[in-house]
Amino acid sequence: MGKMKVGFDIGGSSMKVAAVQGNGFRVETVRLPEKLVDENGITMPNAFTQFLKQTVKELRLPHGPAALALPANQVICRLVNMPKMNTEQLMMNLPYEFADFIQGAAEQYHCDYAVCEAAEGDAEEGIPMMAAVAAKERLAEYVQMFAQAGFRLKTILPQEMALVNLTQARQGGQSEYFFVDLGQQRTRITAIWRDRVQATRQIALGGLNLDMAVADELGFADVIVFGSSETGTGHRGMHSALENVYEAIVGALYLEGGLEAAAGFVDATLIPRMSADLALEPENPKSALQERLQEDGITPTYELVDTQGPPHDRTFVAEVFAGEQGLATGVGRTKKEAESQAAKSALARLGELLGSLMPDGRSSEQARAEKAQKAAEKAQRKAAKAARQASRDAGAAEGRNGAQGAQADGLQ
């Protein structure tokens, strides 16, 4: 049999491990210890390394090269259209495509890209590509943690690009896919078209909703038998177990009764807990707020205004500002979560705030008009620069041709 290939996908409450060997394929889901991961990433690197070693032993995974799908909150991945340029110029210019999303110097971040096939609607003069940026320090931390557990991370890529690679490897000619990633509290939906990510959405519905659907309506919580590892833990694994039971029921209904039976079960137990409003929540409230405010020339800032609770159980309160004006506050178990909640609250009341946010008396419409005019002027300057460069290239080529002609005349 061929050498086994291993990949890891770290979520908020569990880690997925995929192992491929020859024609065989298996996926394991391992529950993460509490407080090992939060919105900022892995909180205890040494503890994660030990957890990884234990997982490798239990799953009998081989050491060696491996792949890691970066969590969505550790990397920014988006579809961009770049002017035609060489690789060196592209790597110099890519960080500026993420200037609104990253903090600190561009040298602190690593950028990468994958060129997409041209499609209808793409700019004629540009190159469509999926581009990503991640902090070099965070990437180095992952490399070190996995190395200490016996793995050499040969591939590190965003979850979105892992999904693109998955669809590209499939046969059959299908060009459009939708992926649903069910988390503990939220569900992430990713739309893939050919070799690019078309859209991502996050809804406030996750495994906990499945827990309630299974436990409250079907009563399965009373008949789940836990092993000895759960003794004395207060059944911490109940949430994960209920999610697995729900998925197993859906799968069994599909195998026994077909799609109609499975869909009917989901319609009866889960759909009533959903609404269209759940899909309106932005995937990243801070990025969404920044994009919205920068349309009016404003960059939001965040300030930690209060810390509550004992050191082992902190609650943080953050406030988001536009200039000197406070927009909203948010509360969370981490600073990042508090800032995210503040941004979410600010987005909710943004419409009533826009009239008073401009620091110099301009209206929102005036600011947008000025921004559009500046963008048009920038495009004109870029076009003029490209025309001058093309003229110089043509002149240089003509000079070379003349010199070659003179040389040929001399040789005759």
C-alpha cells in the first residue's frame, strides 16, 4: 500500500483528522479539551502538542509530512483581480489588497495566491485569483507545535482553498458546490464555483441547536451510554454525542427511505429553529464594519473599557469608536470576542449613526462621491502609466530590431 497522507482541520470544539492510504480514506473527529482553543486560536501551545501526540497514538497515525487547513479566524482569503505583472511584482503588491484587514507592517504577514481560470464578468486587463494572507508569527507557531508532535507541515492553506482543491479533485464535470460546516454555535456555508470561492456566510445556528432538537424533542439524551472516560466529567461530551446521534439518524433515514425521508426528518426537527434572519449576520463583524465605515472615509478603533470577574474566569467589555464617537459596546470571554460583539452591535444600528459620523461635516453621499472620484483618478493614472511603459517597451524593441538589422548587414 502507498504511504499514508494526513491532514488536520482545527475547529472551535473539535479537530478533524483525514488519513489517506492507497484507495482507503478515513476521517476522525476528536473533541478538543476545554479552553485549549478560543477565537484567537490555540491558547496553550504545549498542551496542544501533548494533545496532538495522544491523538496520533490513539488513531495510529504515521509521523512525517502533513497538511493543515487554517481556521477561518487565522487567515483572510478572498477573490481579487490583479493587474498583469510578474511574480515578484505580484508578491510585492498583494499585501495592499488586504490593507483594510491586517494590522501592522506588511512584512509581518505571508501572502499567497492561486490563479483562477478566466470567467465571464472578470476584468479584461486583470488576473483573477484567490489570494490569502496570514500572520507569519502564527504560521510559525503552528509549524513548531506540529513539529514537536512529529509532523512536518508540508502544506498550510485556508479552509476555503482546501474546499476548492477538494472540488477540483472530483470527477464528473460539476462546477458548483456548497459546503456546510456545522460548528458548536454557528454554521459556516461556503459556495464554490469552479476554482474560486464565490461567497461565504455564517449563521447563528450550530450543534447546540441539534442538541436541543435531539434531546428536547426526541428524548435521546436519556438513552446515550457514555464510556468510562466520561465518568466524573458531568458528561462534557453530551453536546458532541447528540450532534453525532442526529447526523447518524439523518444518514440512516437516507439509506433506508431515501432523500425524502431524511429531508422530512430535518424539516420537522431542525428547520423550525431556523429563520432567514440568521443568514444576515456577517461572517466577520469587525471586517464588515470596517468595510462599511471606510466607504465614508472612517476607520473604526476598539478600546477595552472594562474587565470583570476573577483571573480564571474573565469577562471583557470593549467599545468601538468612529473617530472620537463611541458606536457600541460588546461583552465576551476574550478581548477579540468582546470587540466582535461590539462591531456586531454597531452594524445593527449603523443606519441611524451614519448621518453624524463624518468628522468634517461632509455627508455620507459626499464622502462616497469623493471616494469614487479618487478611484477614477487613480485608474486614469494607472492607465497612463501602463501606456507610457508600453510605449517605452515598444521603443526598446524597435531599437533592438534596428541593432540586429545593422549587425546582420555587417555580417553579409
